[in-house]
Amino acid sequence: MEGVFSRILQEPVRLRAAGRTDAGVHAREQVVDFGDAGVRDLGTIVHGGNALLPPAIRILSAEEVPEAFDARRHATQKEYRYFLYLSPVDSPFLSRYAWRIAAPLDPDAVREGLAHLVGEHDFTSFRGQGCNALSPVRTILRAEIARHDVPGLFSIDVAGTGFLRHMVRNIVGTVVNAGKGKHPADHVGKILRARDRSAAGVNAPPHGLFLWRVSY
């Protein structure tokens, strides 16, 4: 994207994103900011950018913001959505975007497990290796499981003011274990309070996760 914008604007461009995503994770509504000399209109940036970018990246819109705007620091809420496909056979249409769960999964147990995570907590138990955040304390505003119209398709939606490395994927792996009956749903609260990554579940595969929305 920096290369494409530099080509369109005829000046060096450095992008600043609202958040980083792991390799294999998708972003439905990533937000980036950059500074330029203002010699190209917004339409040229959008249409010219989409003409030059690979098909996996699309610019949805562009707008002018104050010079002090920071896509990461000024975000007030981020929402992640993780898709689960409950089926004994994988779908060729969903395999790139949803984690297939072959074993029976109890959505009510997943929902109960997620409820223990809402609020301000120390999320050390769900903190990925290599995380360089100064504090493991984060605030989750909403965590729920939803059923979609496609048979077997569910999503786990987690919204908060900020996240640790691999935090959502570790949460998903843990509540899926509760849904499979590997431990009671209320054990998720005990895992949270343990402040020990080894107490939580597996790191869910990256391809089911989407950065769904960033709010300002």
C-alpha cells in the first residue's frame, strides 16, 4: 500500500494502521492514516489505489482528518469477529475464513464462558508469546456468540478498547474447549484469574479471525 500511494502521490508515504493483524488474519475494516502534500484528491487516491493494489486489498473510502489524527491511538473501540463452522465435513467456500469444528459444540457453554471475560481484567492468561504491551490489563466491552444464516456457521464477537497479541485467538480456543465439554464454562473465569497462559486453551487458527470494525 505504501508503494502504491507513493506512486500515486509522487512522494514517500508511510502508513499508520489502527492495529496489526497476525499472518493469516483478515481485516474487514482496517483504518490507516498518512500525511501527504494534498496534490491529489480523495477520489484519485481511492480509485487509483484500487487499480494498482492486488485484489486481496481494497480501499473502501478516504477522508481528510486533522493532522494530529492517529489511527491507532485515537481508536476508542475495536471489534473482532471469529467464525466457526460446525460440520463433520469442511466447506470449500468457508475453509479460508472459518475454523471447522467437527466435534459437537454447545453454543450456550461458549456464551457462558465468554461472559466471564467482559469488563476490565488482567488478561495474562490470554496473552500471546512475544507480546510487548506494557500492561496486560484490558477492557472487554462485549463478548458473545452468534448464529448465522448459513447452517453450522457461528461467530464469536469480541469488542474492547484494546487487545494483547493473540488475545482473541486464545480466548476463542479456550471457550471452544468449554463448548466441547473439555471443562465447565465457569472454568473460563478461573483461567482468567490464574494469569497463566498455560492454563488457557489452544491458540485458535488465524484464518477464522477478522478485524471487523474500528470506532473513533
